[in-house]
Amino acid sequence: RIVFPDNGRQWKDWKQASMCYSGNKIQTTKYTFFTFLPLNIFEQFHRLGNLYFLFLVVLSWFPQVGAFHREITTLPLIVVLLASMIKDAVEDYRKHQSDKKINFSKARVYDK
């Protein structure tokens, strides 16, 4: 933390020091518009249940092992992934709206 006295002389130094630090905005969202799909898929396949369904889908593509049709085996994985993606997207959008509301709210600055 850098503290500058308020005597007017240090204004130039304050401008230079403040450019090195990020802003004062709150950001609790995980995703952006462009990173949602890759990051969400990456997180989905860290869950053991999704890896199990993926393993079954891969096995169903081999004719010697496949007991069901490929599409039937793929369906549960797609349903679970889509439901989780929709839930994560709605949750992240609500976080974004809350952050936006907080970041644009009025603040009181106390000065001597």
C-alpha cells in the first residue's frame, strides 16, 4: 500500500503509482462470454460421474463392446452436461448482475 499526503505536490506521483494497480471493481464471476464453453467443459469432466459416462460413450463406439446403440449411450452424458451448463450460466449471470449493481452504487467518501 502506498500512502501519499494530500498537499498537492504529490499529485503527479499518485497518478503514476495508481496506474500500476487494478481498479476498485468487484468481480465474482468465473466466466466471460468467450471462456464459458471451454472452462465449463473442463470443469465438468473433473467430476467422476461425468468421466464414467464419457468412458461408457467411448466404449460404445467399439462394436465388440457396445451393448446399446451409440446414441442411447451418449444421451445421458449430453443431458447431464447441458443441465449443468445451463445452471452454471444462470448462476454466473446472476453474479454478474449483482456485481454490476454493487459497482455502480453510490458510495460515501468521508473527508476531513
